[in-house]
Amino acid sequence: MALTDPYRKPLTGQQAAHLLRRATFGPSPAQIRQFTGLTPQAAVTTLLTTPATPTPPVDPATLKPFNTLAFDTVQATAWQNATKYWWLGLMVNEGPSLREKMVVFWQNHFVSTFGVVADARYMYRQNTVLRSHAVGNFRAFVIDMTKDPAMLRYLNGNQNVVGKPNENYARELQELFTIGVGNYTEDDVKAAARVLTGWTDVGYRSTTSVDISTTFRSAQHDGTDKVFSAAYQNKVIKGRTGTTAGDTELGELVDMILAQPEASRFIVRKLYRWFINSTITADIEQNFIEPLALQFRQGGFEIKPVVTTMLTSQHFFDDALRGAIVKSPLELNVGTLRYFGIKAPDAVTNQSGFAQLMAFVQARNVEQQQNIMDQPTVFGWRPYYDTGFYDLWINSTTLALRGYFTDQLTAGTVKYGVDKLVLDLIALAKLTSDPSDPVKLIDEWSALFFAVDMTQSQRDFLIDNVLISGLPRYEWNLEWQTYMSDPTNKNKQMAVNTKLNTTLQYMFRLAEYQVC
């Protein structure tokens, strides 16, 4: 059985939850039920269905899409926050779709940040490019990102001119975006920089124009031949002049890079670490990465087929891989809201509520070290590339902050507008087969919340020391039945809810809740 062979059996509830945890920012119980019984192929087809194009973020002062407005220095910070909140809102409100998970993947691949770009209109425009190519053609993606105004600003492509080439983008194009370190030379960086001379952005922080675009300045382009090293088979990109020179040479440069087998392997490895596991053994490299990389090359660098093969493979559904990924702050914070069906309010009709809830979530992301659209370096967030990988999300500080977030959520202390984050724990208990049975309650809750199974001693501790805190187990049955006999009685409701709240807070702080 090859690792890439399709898994064709109907999904169990556990397998459906696994797929949804990895392919989205977290499922609700209803979504787990929806996907249970589907084949992986049908499930992934649903996840890849293209959602409606989201409406743009709005200027909080006028409620107009700020991408249609000239730059406003006074509103610059507000527009930056609005962009981040807009994107978080899409993650929270999205149905069972792969879209936002893929957009975050690519934004952390083709990194640009507010800290450098400092124009929300540019960053929003780049986000639309990311989502338009998220499961499209990688060659076209690389070309569009090379010419993207925010990227031209972030990696100084706008300063790359004949006679004074700037090598920043040429280096990252190869090292981080396409082929990886060790597969090109310093001379290749210099030659690629010369290929890329002449591009610049239009409209940066303009207080008079709403036009944001890219232009090619043929007079600033190096029209001489560019000779590459043996790493690229000594390829020569012929120098051109005129208005089409930039596009022609850029296309040849991208084709030259992607023609190297290592380029497709590089991208497939990154997707593997995003969706499956950080550890790539020799067996995984030979029997999973290599076949998918070949599929990627032979398929013209189409992303969707590779992602489909990956998420429907025998290997993806290997039980040993459940719980292999430590949840990112986005997966923890956004995923917990999604699990309980908490929606972000409409950004126009309930601007205050939307901004307050998204500000709360964004603050938690930042303190847990995942500030969206503001990675610390061009390499992205450390847990996706550095030694230790996902384990780097957890340290003594961030672990406490993760617990702080879930404690606030279960306690119902977070207010936004006229609403409050309230988890209906009694309703959640009623989703189990018999909420009056403490064993079934804990077993079924743990199956819903955790990617990995608890030990029997953990289950016993949750029942005897947390849910009913030293009382005989039959006491829970009596308390639940007492409540059910008079469900509108506030005291009886409070007695049950307090115990459920304490239990859920404890479960959210367990290591099992930190992984997916």
C-alpha cells in the first residue's frame, strides 16, 4: 500500500474531525456530523468548493471600503486594524471550507507585513491575490506575487534598477518562495535581480489617488543577457528591451526555477508540514513527498490536485498522525469560537460589536505570538520553519495565555457591543448520548474536543475530581435529573452549569486540547 493511495472508506466521526481540524480553523459539532459518513473524496470536494468573494474591509469612520479611498494618514492605524479584523472575521465565520486556511498558509509563505508596507490598501490588495491563487496555478501565483505592490515594497523590488540592482527579492524568490537554500548560488541571486529590474508600484500612501497598481519601467530594466550557474544548467535568459521585456524575462526566470525537481519538492514539503506533520522521514520523503512533487510538476504546478491527493491519502488518515500538530494561536483561538458556533457580527451593521470581538481575538493571537500580517521576519512564524516546529508555539508564557483565553471564554466575561461570549454548556452536554451519565458525558466530550484519546486515569480524574469533586458518581445523575425536572429553575440550572464550566475549563487546559 503506497502512502499516497486514496483512503476510500466512509469517514468515522473521529476521522471527520481530524480532517476538519487540519483543513479549517476548527469544526463545530454540526460540521463533524455533516462530514461523518462521507468518503474523503466527497469531503475534500466540499472543502474545496469556492466560497463567495468576501466584501472588502471598511473604513470605521465612513463605513466605506477603504480600498476605494485615497490614503488617509489619520486613519492609517484604524485601516490596518480593520484589515486584520476583517480577515479574522472571515476565519471565524467561514463554513467548512479550505479557503482561509490556505490563504494563511500562503501569506506566511509569501510574507509581507504591515510593519514594513504601512498601507492597508496594499495589504488588502495582496490578500485578494493570495486568495485568488490559493488553490490555483503556482507558476501564475509566483509571477503575480513578484509584481504585487505590497511585495515590491516589502522586499525592495521597487528599488531594483539597472546599474544598482537590489537583490532582496531575487534571493527570497529562490530561498523562501520556490526552491530552497542550497539549490542556487550567489551568482544566481545577482542574475535573477537583474532579470527583475524595472518593476515598481503605483499609488503608495497617495492622498490624492485611489489607483494601486504595478508598472514596468523599461528604461530602468537591465537589457543585457543573464547567465545562471550549473544549478540551473547554465541557463541564459536573453536580455530584452521595450515594454514587454519585464514580463517576458520574469516568465523565463520562473520557468527556469520551477523546471528544477527540487522546486516542486520544496513546496510539497511545506504543504506537508502545514497539513500533516513536521517530521519528514526518509520513508515520507521517498514515498509521499516525491510522488506528490512529481504530480505537481507533471500537472503544470496546479495546487488543488496536490492538496486533494494529500488530504485524501491513506497516510493523512494514519491514526498515529492525529494530535501530531500543536495548534497555532489561530487554530486555538479562532477554532474554539468556531466550535461553539460564535459568529463575528456584521462589520457594518454592528461595527462596534465586530471591532470589539475581533480586537479581543487579535490581542490573544498577538500575545500568543501569531500576529497576522505581521510576521517577525520574512521567514514567517518560527513554528513553521525552525527546529522544533510547532512545539515553539508553547512556552511558559504562551501556555498560560492560552489557558487565560479559554478561561475567559468559558467564564463568559468577554463582552462585545451588546453581546457577550457565552458558551451554552448545558446544550453542549445535551449533545451527548446520556448527559446524566458522567462516564458517557466525559467520554463523549473528550472525543469531541480532543484529537487524541485520554487515558482511563485521566477520564476517572475528570469525573471524580473535577466534575463531581469527590462525591459519589451517582450524585451527578441526581443533580442532572433534578435540573431536567425543572429546567427553568435558576438555582438548579446554576448548580449544573457551574460543574460543567469547571470541567470544561479544566479540559481546555489539558495538553490534549493544545494539539490537533
